[in-house]
Amino acid sequence: MKKGLYILLIFFWAIPSSFAQLKTYSFEEAENLAKLYPKPFVVFIHTSWCNYCKMMENSTFKNEEVIAKLNNDFYFIPLDAETKTTIQFHYKKFQFIPKGNGVGIHELATALATINSQVVYPTVTILKTDYSIVFQKHSFINAKDLAIILQKTK
């Protein structure tokens, strides 16, 4: 009985330390916090139907090194490119633009994910504290590569 109790205690003691939580912000929250504590923004533009987006959510953004870098040095903002919510960011209102039959794209996703006149999911965009884009990449990024990118753009 005691042995089982010890195993259970060790299990509960070890588990919380191995599960780091990625802190996410809305655009409004990040912008307000950045006024007091300036840090760059990392925006993850995704959709609910994108398999590569899900892969990044379940691997890249679960990596402890990536989580630590994002939590300490950036404001991480996930953006569903098909959200119908109006977003106020950097003195402008961005809205969902319907393209027919309930489909469309959010203006902010277009502004942050367009590379060579194309929007592809997922896209990671990094903005400096002055809101200028310093990095954009379409496609899946693994944890190792994202950690390097974050280190270089910090």
C-alpha cells in the first residue's frame, strides 16, 4: 500500500513540471501589454481545416524550448484566418471578408499572411515592436527550426 502511495505521489510531483503552458494573447491584449512591456509579436495564422496547422499546434507549439522562448520574449497570437470577429489592431479595424457561401478570409490574416500575393496556411509572422514584419513563412515549421528563428528575431 505504501509503495503505491509513493508511486502516486512521485507521479503527481513530476507531471506538472513537464507540462509548460504556452501563453496566448488576443491582438488587443498583446497591443495593450506591449505599451508597458515592449516585446515582438509572433502571429500564427491558421484555419480549423488545415492539417499542417494542427500538426504545428500539436508538435511545434508543445515543445518546451519553443514555449519558453515564446512566453519569455514574445507575445504569441494565434489567428484563425476565418474568424468572423472584428479585430482592432494598430489603430485599424480588421473584419472578415466573405467570399460567398459562408467562406471568406479575415482582413488581418490577409495583411499578415500574404507572401508573393498568396495566403497559405499555416503562416508564422513575426512583428517587431513598431509593427513592422521581420519574418514570414508559409508552411509547417518544426520546433527546432522555430526555436532558431525565434532566437534570431528576438
